[in-house]
Amino acid sequence: MSIDDKVRAIVKEFKAYVPGKSKEEIARNYGIDPEKIIKLGSNENPWGCSPKIAEKLMDEVSKLHQYPQPINPELMDEISKFTKMPVENIIVGGDGADEVIDNIMRILIDEGDEVIIPIPTFTQYAISAKIHGANIKWAKFDEENEFKLDIESVLNNITEKTKAIFLCTPNNPTGNVIPTEDIKKIVESTDALVMIDHAYIEYSNEDYDLTDWALKYDNVLVLRTFSKVFGLAGQRVGYGVTSKKIVDYMMRIKPIFSLTRASQASAITALQDKEFFEKCLNEGIESREEIYNGLKKFKQLEVYPTEANYMLVKVKNGMNSSEFCEVLLKKGVIVRDCYSFEGLEPYYFRVSIGTFDENERFLKIMSEVVE
Amino acid sequence: MSIDDKVRAIVKEFKAYVPGKSKEEIARNYGIDPEKIIKLGSNENPWGCSPKIAEKLMDEVSKLHQYPQPINPELMDEISKFTKMPVENIIVGGDGADEVIDNIMRILIDEGDEVIIPIPTFTQYAISAKIHGANIKWAKFDEENEFKLDIESVLNNITEKTKAIFLCTPNNPTGNVIPTEDIKKIVESTDALVMIDHAYIEYSNEDYDLTDWALKYDNVLVLRTFSKVFGLAGQRVGYGVTSKKIVDYMMRIKPIFSLTRASQASAITALQDKEFFEKCLNEGIESREEIYNGLKKFKQLEVYPTEANYMLVKVKNGMNSSEFCEVLLKKGVIVRDCYSFEGLEPYYFRVSIGTFDENERFLKIMSEVVE
């Protein structure tokens, strides 16, 4: 016997993790000045975070030796005001929305339970479900039909063992939303938890925001994040809005100190700086139109409609997405190769909104490499 | 059926989490000026964190909108220099050492596996083990014998199902270390993973540091943290040092972005500011002597020897620890009521080192309340 024999079989099936590309890594690997790299690969907010956060962090430095408050009343209050949801229906995660996803899997999944995931979608759902022992039932966003959710592929998979259904809307990486009536049909057809991932909802039509369904249904959890329009991906703050009883179950096993003091301070300031938020949202939507229209002009690309801060693009110049993304990387442009998304042909990449200057440089480089 | 029927049985057994006391909470609840509160409850470094961290955080603010590097080469390099361990034997956690503990349980535990935990000790081990489905086999630090580890109570519990053994040394909350030869005997008697928790090792005798056992044995993981002498409890950075193969298994399922940008920047600076580290360590040990000697004088208290930045104290004035700690709280002093530690009579509290000024005020308040 050795320590290897003590490790769980499922862990042995997982591949060693290959981290995505950061500016720092590209700069090191290709010898490019980090200032010249255009990072449009991770759906971040290119205008950064609120400039008021600097000052708030300085106030916090004298307290970094103290454990964080597990529940920060000021942060809870600001999230409550922003979402118009009661504090007791909110749970904040310290590894962005990923912690909330993991927590949901942890309270629900015993070995052999089932989880339904329509693909292509955010890959973290399947990773978290599998490691907790779930069997994944794949449903689909229909590639033939502009990636509309195939609702029957979800409904037909529901069994007594179904513990959760993940619906990402706007969906990552396709950018489209799932029609409200389809989500309603799914929620009302099961007692399983329906996770509505609204990470990108701010960029979508306001009427479409389903966060208040957390109060209407027992079995809905809406996922929100500070990683996108609030410009805080580096600080890892996400939250779930759901029924009080789900909050209560999740709080029993939550990693209780996982949200750092600096992250709490950053998130509070981000919510209070409404002017910066509006700027990022409005310019973000404008930037999205700019890239969308710019890419539309290339005959060898197909660009998909989007309500998020990124869009899906199909490469039709004979290269697969990995070859294409590698060409861009060498020119200092990071987009997301969608090769690793289950349920997608290997010809797609995802591009995030940039600043207007970044967009211009990006579109110029594209014109050099597409044909 | 309802969503309650979908929740795992083990989660229903867990109690709703009651957070420990923060300065902010005590200030709110008792109407005390936060500046006057003496917090000696959480084994934090009362001198704070390196003053150089402020400047480093300002550099980082412009990058907070970007996802963190999953592995920060500068941080890995600094930890490697500090521990004299190779980079490939180190795994850093984004929720302090708690994430490393959770990761270890996650790679090892299938439902019904066994974990050995001598008590009283850090409560997080049992929480993390149970939620992953482990059966806990309790061993003991012997209350009758100044909390020396009862090594037979560990060895007798080892079976084929044993997946991990937790050895906290210096032990929290008792403050004493486990003799090296006892740890050796345990490590060599099993293939199960032996987790040596060295969260407080900097405050102990340098010769006692067993971090390099991670290279000598396949089945050892040494846990270290930035939450104590480095003064960064609020930033949640911990790490494990272990065999390459354990690092590889853990990396497969690690929450990959969990360490925030601000936390990475803080930890790097903390390691580089050797002068501040030395000051905190030397004054910390001096402070420990001061409190120890001060408390020794009270006949109604029993104080236990310690090699950490806290000490265990038994109350013998007729009050139980909760009553006693409540009296202190009202006077603005936070110590840790050890009531919730499995394996301890309800007469113990734990007190952390303070600044010399805090110690003086603490000992004065103690003289008012002990008799």
C-alpha cells in the first residue's frame, strides 16, 4: 500500500489543472510588454474597478491581521439595496460565484445523484458536480439553432435522482439568454434546485433579471457576481440569492472566513460608486456593439448575438480555434479558445469587450490574421 | 417532495454556524468604542501586518478587475525561500489553511472512510472530515497529563479505512507540541496521510520545525499559514508542503482562482519584509512570557505552558468558561471561550498575545474580575 491507494478514484480521473492565460503569463512566455497585451479572454471589465477602492483599501490595511467578519453587515446591506432582495435571502461567497456553486453541490449531492447541465456552458458546474460524486446528465444549447436551449433535453432528463439543474443566462460562452417561459417551465416541473446563473445579467435587458424568483420559488438559486461589470474578478466576490432555507443549509457548511477583508472593502465600495458602475455598463454595451459590428464584417467569421460582455465567434478560415488563438497570442491578444467547452465543435472562440482603444487595436490585428 | 428532501442527511445534522466574535460585532452589541476593545481571542498578530503592504496594494488596485494568477511565481518563490522547500512541493490555499484541509479531505474521503483526530484540537478538521462523509475516530491529548498526546489512542485507532490523521503541533488550543519521536512513530506506522499542522510553528523552537518531513515521507503534509506571525488573517493565505504526488492530486480539484490578487500581493510583501517578521516574532515571544507570568499569579487560574502565540487557561473561581468570558466581553476584552472544543471540560479559555499595552490593560482587567 502507498498513499496513492488512499486517494479517491474520481480524483485520479481528473486531469491536472491547466490554468488559463493571464497577462503576466503571456508576457513571460512570449516576451511581450504587459502594457501592450490586449486581454479579451476572461469577460473582465476593461475599465477596471472603482477608483474609490484604493482609498478604502488604505483604511483596511491596519486591520488585515484580524480575521474577516464572516458576515459583513455593511456589505449585506449594500447587496440587498442593489438587488432589492432581503438580507436573509443572500449568501456571499469568498471564491466568487464558484464558492456558491461548490456549496450548493456540497449540500445536495450524495454519490450517484444526478445533475442536469445543458452544454456548451460554464465548465465549473460539471467539475464541481463530478467531484461531489454526481452523475451528469447532459442537455443542450442547440448549435444548429443559434444555441437556443433545447428545453426538452432538460425536461426529459429529470428523474427522482435529479438534485440540481444549471441554467446559465446569459449563457457563457454563447451570450444568448434562455426565454423566461422556458425557465419557468423547468422550475415548476421539478423539486430539484434550479440554479439560474446571472453572472452577466447587468449587461442584459433589465426586464429579464429573474433575481426575484428566489423569493417566488423554494427551489431557485440565482447566482450573481462582482467579477464582471463591477471589475473585481481579482478579488473573488460572488453571491447567491435564494430561499431562506437554502441559505440556512449553505451557511451550515460554508467556508466561513473565505471572503477576505480587502475583498469585503472592495465590494462595498464598488456598490456605493454608482457613477462608475453606470459608466462601465453603458460603455460596456457600446463596446459590445463596436466589436460585434467590427467582427461581422469578416466573411470568414460567424458572430453570435449576445446580451453579455462577450460574444461567441466561429472561425471558418480553415483553422481550428486553437490554431487561431495561438496566432492571436503571438500578437499579444488573449481571447478565449472554446476548445475545452463540452458540446462545442473546435472552431469557436469567445471575445470579451475591451476599452474603445483596445477594440480598435484588436480589430486591426484581426484584419491582419483572419483572411 | 420539496427542496428539503433533496438536501443531504449530513447537512441536516450540522448546526447553523455561529460566527466567532469580531471587534466590529462586540462594538455593535455592547456599545463599546472599537478602539478600546482588546481582542485576544483569535491568535492574531497584534502588531498587524507589514507596513510595506499598503504601498504594494496600491500597485495592485489597477489590476483588481483581472482574475488572479492561479499560481503566482513570485509568491511561490518567496515561500520556497522562506521554507527552504522546492516550489513543486508547495500548494497555496485561498481560504487560509482551511482550504488546504478541505482539499485534503476532498481528495481522500469516500463515504465511510476514517479520520483520526486527537482532541482537544482545532475544530475545523472534524467539520471538514464529517462533511466529506468520514467517520471520526477520536484520539486524545491527555487533560490529566498537561495535554500530552496519548499516542496509543492514535495508534490503536488506525485501520485499513484510515485515510488521514491530524496532528496539530503546537496544538490549538493547548499550546504544547507533540514530541518528534511520537510523530515519527505515527507516520511510519501507516500509509494514511499525516497532517502536521504547523500554523504556530514560527513561535516554537526552530529545531522542532518538521516542514522538511514533507520530502522524507510520501504521506506527510505540513500545514503553514500567513494568518499568525505574518499578520494576515484577514487576507486568508495558507499553504501546504507535501510530496509532489499529493500536490498533483490536490491541484486537480483545487478552487483555482481562490487566492485574491490583494492576498497574493500581501503575502509576497510579508515574506520580503524580514525586519517586520523578526520584530513580530521576538516581541511576540516576549509578550507571551509577560501574559504567562501575569496570569500565573492568579491562584484561581491554571495556566498551561505554551510554544504558540496563545495559552490555555483553566478557570477555577466557580464560574464556567462561558460565564467568565461574558464578564470579560462586557469590559471590552475578547478571549476565546473553549467551551466549543470537543474533549475539554467547560472551564477553559484561550488567550492570545497582545501588544505590551494591551497586555497591561488585560492583566489589570483580569485582576478586577478573577477573584
